[in-house]
Amino acid sequence: MLDTLNPEKILFLDIETAPLWPDYQSIPEYMKPFWDIKAGHLKKTETETPEELYNKAGIYAEFAKIICISVAYFHGSTLRVKSFSGHDEKNLLEKFATLVKSFFKNNDCYLAAHNGKEFDFPFIARRMVVNEIPIPQPLDNAGKKPWEVQHIDTMELWKFGDYKHYTSLSLLATILGIPTPKDDIDGSMVASVYWLENDLDRIVRYCQRDTITVARLICRYKGLKWPGEESIVIVP
């Protein structure tokens, strides 16, 4: 697959998510029992409480929202990067869906993300359902055969068939000689940066660095020169 993969036909992406509510006390009463049940499955010791485990809510689409989607695509000699972010999840998802439909107008393109098949792609689709947004064809896998799914996962490529192996984007970038994107915050800090620091711009920059790294990984897998900082263009 990598031999025939054209990087210009790939829309690279990364998402950042945050819990729907800033803390356990803010969860609406009608939703709190559901989180309590979820927390019961998550706890590793008998003493852990749903409140203590609420910092994990951001990775579950039933209890979290997308606050940023960054995409990147090759255009000539440049890698163009664009972000959709904000407190209005429906608005940013609608804008993202419009871009996806435009990029896939010839239906021969791919979405690429690190651990995208387990996290980014299904998370986006689930939140689109919640927000009553039609799911773009590349994200709708219902009834598709495995070879019809237009998804590339840079972590899956690194597994080489080893289904139990997990490698973070930061670690993989480091060992392959690609600048690590984790030079400011990491995923575990996003919720506090969003809810406590109210610094969405910082989260967007972090998301963009991850997306750029995914694009560089694909180039590295293909034996191509990956784009340097001088080749990256941030699109408003």
C-alpha cells in the first residue's frame, strides 16, 4: 500500500477533546449515574471514586466534545495546515465536514491519523451523530469491506501485524528522527488547559504539531524527505 500511496491524496488530521463539563460536580443530574457506571468499569482500586476518575472523561465521546480538529495536506512543495476550533462543537464539525467533502470529491483519497482507527475517526463520527451532522462518506464505515475503508493509521502501520503493541506519536517520531510534537503540553493536560486556563490557542498549536508529525511519519514510512518548518503554511 505504501508504495502506491500518493501523499497529496491524504488528509492528515488530529483532534483534541475535553470533558463536556469542567468537573464532576458540574455533570447534570440526569447524566451523573451514567458516568458513575462508566467510572465503575475504569477504576483499578476499590477506593477510586467517580469524581477522582472524571479526569479520564475526555476520551469518551459520550462524555466529551471535540474542541479542535487540525488537518494538513500537501499542496505542491508545501504542507498546508488548517484548524477548526472553538467552544461550539457543532460549528467546527460542520466546517470540518465541508472540507472533507471537498477534499474527497474524487473519492480516491485517504484520512490519516495516529491511532486514528481506535480514537480520532470513530470519535468524530460519534460526535457528528450527537450534533445531528451527516457523516461524510470517508468516516462512514457501515457496510464497507476492510479494503474499502479510506483510513490510514500511522500507529497501525508501525505494528506490522502486532495487535497488542502501542506506540505513542511522540515516541515514534523521536526514534525515527522527526521533531517531537510534545514540546509544550500533552494529551493529559488538554482538559485543564481548556477548562482552567481557558487557553484554546495553546491547544490548537499543540494539535497542529501532532498533525504535522503524522504527515512527516507517512513521508518517513515511504522513504521521502519530510517537510521542514520552511515548507509548512498555516492556513487561516
